[in-house]
Amino acid sequence: MKNKILSFVLLVGLFVMQTADARHKFLGEEQPTAIVRTADSIIINFGKKGSRIAIYVADAKDKEKLKDLDLNALLAKIQDKLATIDDKNTETTITEGDMTLKVYKQSNAEGTENQKVIVTDTTKRRNINIKWGWDKEKNSGKKNKRMVRSYLDFDLGLNTLLGNPNTQLTELSPIGSRYVAIGFGVRIRLSESKPLRLNTGLEFAWNNLMFENNNVRIDRNDTQVLFSPSFAPQSKSKLVVANLNVPLTFSYRFPNTPFGVALGGYVGYRIDSYNAYVESGKDKEQYHNSFFLNAVRYGVRGAVDFKYATLFCNYDLSPLFQSNKGIADMQVVSFGVKILAGSL
């Protein structure tokens, strides 16, 4: 009698170890890392979260009897039978010696995807519950405990102007007008069940407005901004505006896809502006001035994340220059690629 019980308990323990080992290989998890033996039990610790398998025996002598039990054939039968179990309503039986085992699946509590394999010794009417598969709800819950994460963004793109009067002096170079921004902040998950996040932080942005006409100088008098041709030939001329922005966006990643979107806006403050130009045969010079640029900027932005690239677009709702300063209202539009897209 004792040998039958011992054989059955060992059978269940080894079956659990084999099924757990197969599951670890499938999921890429850590293999069992430690075995602790006590006077009346064998405890196998595995994984990183305190998972364990315990086989209880009567005494140390019974452990030696385990060597005489040929369980490989029985385990092979169990694995073959499990392949025929499609759902919790299907069951199968296995006969080994004078033992008859009934095997079937049973779902756990509603809302989880984990299942149990119930192995019943019909001779002794004893049930042993074996966890089978991965408890998605439990593990995903642990991953979602961090509702707030930090992020880092790095944007690289181009600038263009809307509302440009299209004069020769204010027309931009399409390739030379580059946009660069570095942002960092926090990403707040708004729901444990849905991948919806609120993102905010600080962003340093540089709008380089390279003029198509190299011979352009920017200046101002007491009442207006002045775009005028230079007296000496120039190889480059651009207006650089640096801003400190506070973005606020909502981002959403579509489940089971590589796609994500972000929509929101930003408000910023101009921290520097200058006209950089290079006269032929001379070094680059910078003339720092406000040029009647608006000190506060605001606008809307969006981003689309694909598997291998994240595209963004910023649209300034505020005019680049102050009103009634001798130049038509113009808004800056920036677009490009996020090299780092932590906010998504």
C-alpha cells in the first residue's frame, strides 16, 4: 500500500517537473535553480518568483525505493494522453500496473487563462491539482504595478513655415531647416487593463530656419523686424530659435500589434534666438536678438509608432513673430523621426 502511494506521489512530482520544464523552454524562463532536501521532503525551487515543487515521502529509506520505480513509460503515456485533451470537458484514462489514472483539465477562477490538470487515482479516489500553463492575469498584474515610468525622447526632423509671404528673403531651404529636440519626463499609465498613458515633462527644442537666399540679414528697429540683403556675399544665413517646452500628450498602443499613437499639445518659452551667418572667407558669426519673436509658443503635436520607426509632427498655433511688426503671421511646422521614443 505504501509503495503504491509513494509511486503515485513521485509520479505526480516528476510529471510536474517535466511539464514545468517544457513550459520554461517555451516561455524562455529560468530553469530550476536549487534543490533543498529535508528529512521528509524534496523541495525544488525554480524561477525568480518563489515557485516550487514539493515531493513528500515517509522517511529516508523510501527515497531509495524511488530508484526502483520505472516512471518514464508512465510519464510518456501521460504526455501522449494530454495531447488529446482539447478542453475542460474532455478526459482520458491511463492504466499502469494496478493503478488507473483519470486525467482532465479544469479552468481556474473566471478572468484567468491558467488551467489545471487534474490527475485522479480512481483506485484511491485522491485528486492532485497541477498548475498547467501561465497565469496571464497574475503575471501581467505584477508587470503593471509600476504605473509611472520615466522616458527620454530625441527628435530629429525638418522645419517649414505656413503663412509665408513667399518673398525671396524669407523662403526657407527645405533640407537645411532642421529641427532637433531632447525631452524627458514621466509616462503615467491611466488604466491597468488598457495601454493608455499620459506623458509630460520638459523638452529643449531648436528650430533652425535656414534661408534659401544666403545673403539675408535679420535685424530690428524700435517698431518692426527687418529682413534685408547683406552688404557682403554670404555662404549661409539662418534664424535659430531655442525653446523650453512642456509637452502634454496621451499615447495608446494597440494590443498585440507594433502600432501606437500619441496626440496632445505643448506650451513653451523662448530662451534664445539669433541670426547665424557666414560671410565668404570668414568664420560663422551670431547676432543674438529677440527680433520681435513671440516669447511664448504653443501648439499641437502627434506621433505614430510603427515597428521600426516613429514619425512625429508639431504645429505651432502661435505666430512666430509678434503681430504688427512688419511681417506677415507665420507658423512653424516641424516633422520628422523620433530616434528615441520613450513617450510612446
